Amino acid sequence: MSSLSPSTRLVTSAFRIARALAAVGVLLSSGRLAAAQAPVDSALASYINSIRAIDDHAHPMLPVAAGARPDTDYDALPLDGIPPFDLPSRLRPTDPVWRAAQRALYQISPELSGPGYHTSLRTAVANAKRMYGARFPRWALDQARIDVMMANRITMGPGLAPPRFRWIAFDDALMLPLDVRGEAALTPDDRSLYPREATLLRRYLQALNVRTLPASLDEYIRTVVNPTLARQRAGGAVGIKFEAAYLRPLDFDDPDAFAARRVYAKYVRGGVPSHAEYKALEDYLFRAITREAGRQHLVVQIHTLETFGGFYRSAGSAPHLLEPAFNDSTLRGTKFIVVHGGWPLFGETQGLLTKPNVYTDISMMDVMLSPTVLAGVLRQWLGEWPEKVLFGTDAFDGGVEQGWEQVAWVGSSTARRALAIALTGMMRDGEISRSRAEALARMVLRDNAAALYGLR
């Protein structure tokens, strides 16, 4: 795309090579993957399964009563409005892993098929939701052996209360105060995504009783950005989330304050900025938002993943595009999480973990990947930065056959199996002791997140 910045074009040209090297990185741990195919240490696996985990990233749904208004606040950018796109094999409802989840949660026999299977599943899910009512989300966590879930939502609500659920708010909309029609015209995906952000910003402005955008960028930050984060913090948020990779590349370059102020002042009362102008403004606002997040002790999650969407720009979600921001000395007080591990560029993510305020999680990776493949990634990361790796599921609602409670169960089960494989291999190779393996399991599944978010 000709409008991409030089740094993004560089990543685009190298993306296929980097992705291939990432895959080779897993395969080169031949001893690791060979060990992964060997039986895991049963005592270690039992210990791992006993740990009550902290899920760093998920989208739990409100327990909506029959006839009530549907829950629409589970994501700032739900993908149901974009053109249809293909899913990786393990995310398709036909993969056996979903039948395993349905058997564990709802006792649906794997032998059922056709209309009988669908009817039985719908009935079982409806019965469970009716029986547990407002307790259904907590029941779902218990089935997945999850103690606390970080809920990525626009708002929280009944059934999603602390201490079992903690709020991660969405703040991409704060970067988009001007007319987004030019940005929305970039791809067929963007046509539905940008208007959602504009709607969310209007909600934030109404909550602050701000009827007209301030005339200057500095005033916008002072009267809209900072109070919104303060309001989210007061509402129980422990972090904020950026889904920017769905909208633009993650190349938040060193900002030009003069250019950003000029663009805002020029278009705040009307007109459509060019793509380059909007990027200059977003680069500046990203720094302002994340700096304030650090000041208010809000962890910043950033989506990095190769998919989803038929027009999603994988090169634009490459983790290393974030390095200029992570190297910004004024942001060292902000803690960042590279969500989804940057898959498949997990080697790039590993390089970013050298930054003292950068972490990563395995959310979605433990739903999309097999335990064997994920074990190779975990072993590589744990060999260098064990205190920087967090468990997560990215539990989302995909309908009756892939309810968020099923996704949480699949992610948790896969992550535990992968940890058992990776840590068994490290024990077998004499790299760690059994006590160290247990400590590493606790760190990934629980302790690292507890320390990062300041949970007791």
C-alpha cells in the first residue's frame, strides 16, 4: 500500500521471511518438539492442572436473561460486520477440540451428529444458562480452572464483577477524534470498523458531558483523554486495550507534536484529513494515552496477531513495529502487553521482552495452535524471559457451538498441556529441576499476571 510509512513497507517486504524464520524457530527445537511427542511427566501435569489461573485476555459475555437486550459491549470492534473470511483449522467448529469442550461442559456425546447433535447442544447450553443465571460466568471460569479473567469489554455488568472478573477498557477511539471517513475507505473491512470507533468516542464524550470537541489538541487531551482514563480507572479498570492493528499498522513512530496540533486544529470543525495527516495525529495521541495510562497504573494491552479478516494487514501487526514506542523514555512508566504473542512472529516478541516494561501472553495462541506447537513457543520464551509470559485465552462468543465458556475451556486445556510438554522437556534435558518447573508453571498461569496487575 503506497500510503504505508517507510518502516511499515520495510516490515512488509520482510514479513514472509520473518514468518518462515519464526516457524523454523519452533522446528529447530527438534529436541523440544521430539520431547513434546514423548509422554509428559504425570506428576507435573497433575500439578499444572491444579493451578487456578489468571486469564490475561478474554471477552466474557453478560449472562443475558431470555428476552433481554443482547450484550453488544463485549468488544469495541466485533468482526461480525466485516466481509466473510476463512478461519484457521482449529478455530472451525468442526475441529474435534470443540466436541471435547462440549463433552466436558455439557456432557454432549461425541457420537452425536446432525440435527440431534445441534438440538442437544442448544438445549444443554440453554439449560445451563437458565440454571446458573447470573452465576453462569463464574461457573464457566470454574470449569476452565480460571480464578480471575481480564474482561476486554466496553462496559462491565451484572455477573462480571470483581474479584473474578477485572475490566480492560478499549481506548482506540480516543486516537480518532476527527472525521474517519477517509480511513474507513481504505479496505472493505475498515468500512464497518471505523464507524464503530466513532460511535464509541461519542459514548465517551457523552459520559464526560462534552458536547463539542475542544478547539486545540492539548485541550482535547486535558478534557477528554485524561478524564476518560480516570473514569475507566474509577470504574474498576486495571488496564486498557488497543485493537489498532485492525485499523492501521502498529508503526506508532516518534510523534511530531507541531504536526499533530496543526492537523487537529485544521479539521476539528470539519473536513477529512489525509491518511498521512491522521497518522501524525494518531502517533501523537497514542503516546499521550499510554503515558497517562502509566500514570494512572493502567496496563496497556496491544493486539498483535496474523489474523482475522479477509483484508487484515498481517505485516501491520508485526510486533517490532511497536519498538519506537517501547523505546520512548517517557513511556517507561507504562506496562505494555503484546497480546497473542505476536503469532507467528513470536521471535520478534521475544526480542521486545528485553524492554523492562514489555510483557506478552499466549491468548488465542492456545486456541488456534496445537499443544505441541505452543509448547515449542513456550519453551523458547521461558528459556529467556519466564517472568514476562502470561496465560490468556481470548475467550470470545462464537455462537452455541463456540460459546465463550467453550473457548475458555479449550484455551486453558491447551495451555496446560503445552506447559506440561515444554516443562517436561526442560526437566528431561536437565535444564530445570522439578521445583523450578512447578514455579515456572505458576508464573505463567498465575503469578506473573498477579504481579503485573497488582492483584492480591
